[in-house]
Amino acid sequence: MRTADLKRETKETCIRVAIDLDGDGKFTGQTGIAFFDHMLTLLARHGGLGLTVEAQGDLDVECHHTVEDTGILFGKALAQAAGDKAGIRRYGHFVLPMEEALCECALDFCGRPYLFFGATFERPMIENYATEVTEDFFRAICNTAGLTMHLECRRGRNAHHIVEGLFKAFARALREALETDERLGGIPSTKGVLD
């Protein structure tokens, strides 16, 4: 069972994330940020995950704490569900067109956190979602899951398309990296460990 169910509570947020790496591609729950819920729905669907996120945050301040803390917990749940990573492909790569936006994600589930993020947004807000927190969300995932990831928008104009393209590219690359391959036999590293 490649699953995890975690909760994190601070003075700013209270969040629960449940993940099933071999799930049904469905998202349940809500964060209080409709656009972010839309992105999490896409992440579950294109990542082939069962994903539940229940978040309460200080949205009267802004969305940053809720989005970043969800990323922190999502990364921890991802790492727990993947376990020792035996038999996974480890690497994932996807280039995704989203109308005028072209987004790319290359990742290594290696245990070493690193994020290169290359995207800019002409529009600072999509409803109550600040586009700049997109980078914070993915950085939090990399730091807590131990992912090395290069995530960028090669070109694009519409902020909605760019953010959506980044989420979908990540989801597809993650799905590839987490797929099991019996031919790999054990940990996919010549060192015998991924950390």
C-alpha cells in the first residue's frame, strides 16, 4: 500500500493531506482557495493519485501560508507513501502545451531537494490565489519529499494557463517517476539507497 495520511497544525494553518500513489485520480476536500482546489484536482487526475486535502488557513491575511503549508505536507506524504522507493522509475519528464503556454517538468525522486523554477506571471492574482506562491508550493514539495526538479514555462502569456501547465507537467512527470518497473529490481540507484 503506497499511501500516507498526515496532519499539520500551526498558528496559521491546519491541514490534512491523504495520498494514494496508486489511486483513482480523484481529489476531495477544499482549501478555501477555489483556484488552488482546481490545481489540486488537476494534480490528482494527471498524477494518477488519490488525493485529499482539507485545509483551514489565515486567508484573511493572504493565501501564502495555506498554499505553502499544503506543499510542505504534500511533500511529506509523498515521501512517506513512496517508502524506500524500491522498484520505482525514479525519473520523470513531461512537456505540456496549454494553449499558448508551454511548460516542462523534469524531476528526480532522489532524496536530494532542489528546485529550479522558471516562470513569470504578468497577472499577480487569480481570484484570491497569488501567482507567485506557485513557486513556494513546488519548493515546499521538493524540500520535504526530497525531489530534484526543474520546472519552467518556456513561453506563455495567460497566468491561468501558465500555472495550470506547470501543475499538469509536474503531475505527469511525477506519475512517470513513481511508476513501478519490475525490471529495475530494488532501489533505482547504483549506490543502493536514495537519500
